[in-house]
Amino acid sequence: MKLHTRYTDISDLLAIEDTPTAVSDPNLLLFNANLAREFDISTDPEFLAKRLSGSEVDNAVKPVALGYSGHQFGHFSPRLGDGRAHLLGAIEDKHGALWDLQLKGAGATVFSRGGDGRCALGPAIREYIMSEALAALGIATTRCLAVVTTGETVYRQPPRPGAVVTRVANSHIRVGSFQYLATQGDIEGLEKLVEYAISCHFPDIKSEGEQRITDFLAAVIDKQIELVVSWMRIGFIHGVMNTDNTLISGETIDYGPCAMMNQFDFETVFSSIDHQGRYAFGNQPTIANWNCARLAESFLPLFKDEERALSELSAVINGFAAKFNTAFDTMWRLKLGLDGEQAGDQALVSELLTLMKQHKLDYTNTFNALTESLRTDFPLPDSLKEWLCEWRLRTSGESYGVMRAVNPAVIPRNHNIEMILTEYEQTGTSSSIGELLKVLENPYSYEERLAAWYQPPHDGDSHYQTFCGT
């Protein structure tokens, strides 16, 4: 497992050498063999348990903790950083691309602010299942290579068994990474980070000077729009869209308080700490726009004329809404298999969503039923009878294929995730996780024999809450 150094030549503030803390009894609990095949990684369980728990370190490449700032629920924290994560380095895939290899829960770092730097088993397994589910659904996401149990107790409320997650990502460059260097007044580091991010994620940007910065911002916005639209297409609620959890690559990161929507409602919130609904399902586009505006602010020191910078960067930010609305409308047309584009499409979608909210219809199962109804005599909710007549007039022979490609039959339901987490925490193993992960590998394929995995919880998750793992 050859590692490469990353980020250390950008700024001394950005990547600080920090060694993981060894654990008492590392054991490999989950290993993503499909992902591992993309890299030259040993499959020896003992080697993986020691290396992927931080108990053994490759001396050739020094692990680092990354610094970043963040707006958390709108409040700015100038110095956050990896409080419980160590970047081991970058690993090369079989195509020659570099990917960050990071341990989450490997002990305290210089950014821990008094925390223990550890991760409980439940959040580790949640991240493994959810990131693999989103990857299979075609959503840009960080991936989990492994979960290693530590043999130690993590003192939360209540105390939990400990674990370390191995995360793989295109990069860990966040909106908060730029905020951090700008806040620290490290203009040289900020310039280098912009160039590095462009080279990694947007190599097609060929402009120079200040135009290069505005083009970079526009490219990041496009990625964020693509990501949020894809989340909303499948009913995913991130739960903690802080700027420190926003990767400029447009990958999903941080699965702490995330959840899937069952009954449709734009106001759906599951996070126990989101008391105002800031990160509700329907607010995710607004927050993505807001986060991109914070990124634009961090670029101001790179312009010679601040007034001109404000004008040019604001113009890019102000274009977010129109871009998002276009992508959002396209998403709904695909979900409904509409033939072409007509003036009444938005009204048709709006009427459907109103009925779904009014009758508390399940988001995933409703669109799956509409999809399958084009091919078989699939049961549909009685509450949609009048709407269905109008919708069918807008479909064509191509609609089934279009809808089947974007409407999942199965998602990682919250109650199924919780069942698995409970199994692990009570017995140290799960009889269900293998079957669920197998089902989630083909989320757009409807199979009647898998109906048990398609069903929402009996209470519609009316009392369900998610929690941050720290």
C-alpha cells in the first residue's frame, strides 16, 4: 500500500504532522473488497487491522491533520480542523489517480480542542452503509474502505464500543479549507490551494489571473448544484451542511446526522441538533448557495481591487438560483418520465408533491410505483387518481426506461440502518448487514422478492432522530 504525500507543500497551516494513537485490540470488522480492488491494497486482515486503526504507521509518509474553518449552523468557527481524523496520505488507483486515505477516529490531533479523537462503532457502520448506498445510487460521495473495532470504549452518552473508519476521497479540500487560510492571512497558501484544487478537480479551467478565480468559483457551484439535486432526487437529507462539510469536489462527506426521507415533506428534519430546520430537506439548495457565497468571500484577498472582486464574485453567486432551478426542473421531468418540456410541467410536479404531502405518501415508493405502473398493473395510491390521468398524457414509450434509471426501488431506510446498528452494539455482529449491502448494490432494479427492504417504517419515522457522532 504505497502512499504519497499530499497538501504539505501548500501551507504549514493546512497540513500538520500528527500521528494516530494506537488502540488496544484492533480487529477488521468490515472491509470493502470491491473498493480495494481499485487500489494495490493487501487483503491480510491482521495487516489491515493494524494499519487501518492507526496502530501501525507507514514511516515513509507522515500522517497529517488538516486545518479548516467552518460556518456551523451559520456561526463561524475560525479554527476547526481534523479533530478526530488523520490523513495517512494519498493512494493511487489502477488508473493513476490519487485518492486521500484518511482514518476517522484514530485519536486526538492538534485540532481536537480537548476531545478524545475517537469514533463510536454505530456512526462508523452508518458511514460505511450510507456511503456505499449513495455510491451505488450514482451520487458523488466519499467511500469507506474499512471499519476496524478498537477493543476500547468511547465515552459518549451512553458509552459505546470504539471503531476507526477508513475514508477514501478524491480530496478533502473543503470550503472551510479556503476560509481557514484566508482567516489566517496566508495569501500565498490560499493561492496555492486554489491552484491545487483546480489541478485536481477542474483541469479544464485554462483562464488566468483573477478570471481564473471566478471560473473556479463557477465550477464549484456547478458541482454543488449537481450534488444537491442528486440528493433530492433520492430523498437524502445531509443534516449538517456546514462549510467544513462541503467538499469543493462535489462529493458527499460526513454521514453523522444524515437520513433518508420517507413521507414526502420539504420540511423534513431528523438531526437532533437542527432545531430551526436550517438543513431540512427542502432547504439544502439555499444552504448550498449560502456556502458557495462563503467560499467567494474567502477569495477576496486574491483580488487587487475589492470593489471589482465583490462585483465579479457576486455575479457568479447570483447565478446559482437560475442554474439550480434549471437542474431541479430537469430532475423532476426525469423522475416523471415527461416527454419533452412543456409549460405546464412545473404545475404538474407541484400538484403531485402537494398530494404526496397531504396524504403522507412515501417518496421513494410513490415514484417507484409510478415507474412500474408504466409496465405492469402496479398498485397506485387512490389519492393520485385524478392527477394520474394528466400525467399519463405526458408520458411516452421511453418513459419507463427514463424513470427506472433515476427512481430507486430501494434506499438505505433509516429503520433498517438502526436495526443493524443495534445488532452490532448488542452482539458485536449483524445477521442483516450482508443482505442489505447486497440489496443496495442494485438500487434501481425492482424485485418483488425484496419487498421487505422496500417498506417504510410503520410510524413513518415520525419520532426518528439522528445524532452527530462526536
